[in-house]
Amino acid sequence: MTSHSQRHARLSFVMTAVALSAAAVGIGWAIGQLRKHREPTPTFAPRPVASKRGALLYQTTCANCHGPDGRGDGVSAVTLKPPPRDFAARPWRFEPTKESIRRVILTGIPSTAMPASQGILAEADLDVLVEHVYELAMSRPSVAYEPSADEQLLKAAGFVNLQGADPPTLTATDVTGRVTKLTDLKGKMVIVNFWGTTCAHCLKEMPSLRNLEAEYSARGLTILYVCADADDPKDAQALLDKHVPGTRGLTEETGLGLARFEVQTLPTIWIIGPDGKAIGRTSGAMNWHSPDLLNLIDRWLPQPDR
């Protein structure tokens, strides 16, 4: 076949394909017109454009954790402690209103995987996202959630429930160069206290924390005092020597440990059980001898010999 004939054959094929495609589109349009006349008109109004925008924003920013329908079953949910909320589960920490949903989206929830979006979302996008989340929260019958005894214990002590989660990797060094790894402390209950040299709350409660450690050390409690804002262990240790002599300060040189433990507010506290699994996480000033906290420690520490 000549080159001219080949080009003519290809051109004929393309034109035939275009004609078939046009015919298919025409047939589809005709069928659609017939259905418009035959099928009953839906009894519900189509969702407004703003709601479609809200659904799109939700799928791109929230569904990975909360799931496509707000059931708390997103692809990342199994790795998150505490797990993402099923929007239908009650009670919430707060009344499920549009105002409270907006506040949580903007400011996040400390000590959880819910991040703050302040300054990230445009106001119009925030409005439609709030509407969509509220719609998901109210579109299904509410489900009563009954926390377990351990969950109630953690909540009463001010901790987020992390039971069963593997804690992040932590390797810290003291002023002598001695290295401490969290994994080496399995068999003990470990309180990891991330503090700061400029954190007044941290330094104020440090003596109480030291007294707690002395009181429970025989039962296997140990506390790691990890300074979050000192590059040189000498700076951290000098401050501890001044305020709480005898306390061994640690620093995490790479900064990766602080990121893994989600240290955003000081102090940040993690409790690790004797089995090496995380128990709970909290942040902010603590009363280290409150009855609720002592009940929490007694629950996971081996009981003393009688």
C-alpha cells in the first residue's frame, strides 16, 4: 500500500471513530431526555453548590481520618490514638453545634491528632466545611458511647486514652553523655516529661513530680525529664540543679523525638506502661498528687508486696 493510501485509510478510520462517538453521545442524550419524562421527579432538592464544595473539602482534609461518611473509619484511623470521632457517637466533648465545630476546626484538639487550621482555610471554605461536618453529625441516629473503666480513669486524670499504642522512638542523652532509650525501660511504668527551660509551669511542678517518683520508684515508676528547648544538655542540667537538685536532665538532640511525641505545648506528658505500650498523653500544668492521677498510677503499676 502506498504512503498516500495508508494516510487515507487512517483518516477514514479516525472519521469513522468520531462519527460513532458522536452517535453514542446523541443516543445517550436521547435516552436521558426520555428518562426525564418517564422517571418521577425526586422529592428532595439537589444539594447547593456550597454543599458540594464542603463535601469536596471534607474528602480532601478530613475523610482520611474520620472516614467518607464521618463514621471514624478513615484509612488512617487504625493508627491514631485516640481514634477519630464517629460523628454520630454521643456524647461529644462539647455540644455539637456549628459554632463548636468551627472552633475545633480552627483550633484543633490538644493531645489528639486533630490539628488546628487557623490561617489555612479561607473563610468561605471554612463556612461550607462546617456545614458539611454538621450535616454528617446530624444525618444519622446518634449512637451512645459507653467508655470503659480505664477510659474513665484516664479522662478523670486529664489524659487522652492511648491504650495499646506503640509509643514513638525516643533516645535521649544526659550531661555525661549517657544515653537512655525508652525501649530499654520495658518492665517499668515510665512518665516522659517534656519540659522547657523557659516554661514556668514546668519548673514549678518539678519538685512535686520528683516526690512522686521517689514515692513510687520501689514499684517500678521512673520519670524521664526531657528538655525540649535546650541544645546543650549542660544548659538543661544547670537549671535542674538549681530548682530540683538530684534530677537527671535529658535532651533529644535530633528533634525527631519531640515531633514524634507531638510536643506542641509544655509540659507534655506521656505515660508508658510496664508492657512498653502507651497508656495516655496530656499537656499543661498538672497536680501530680491528685487522687485521680494516683488512681491512674495504681491501676497500671504492679501492686506492692504485702
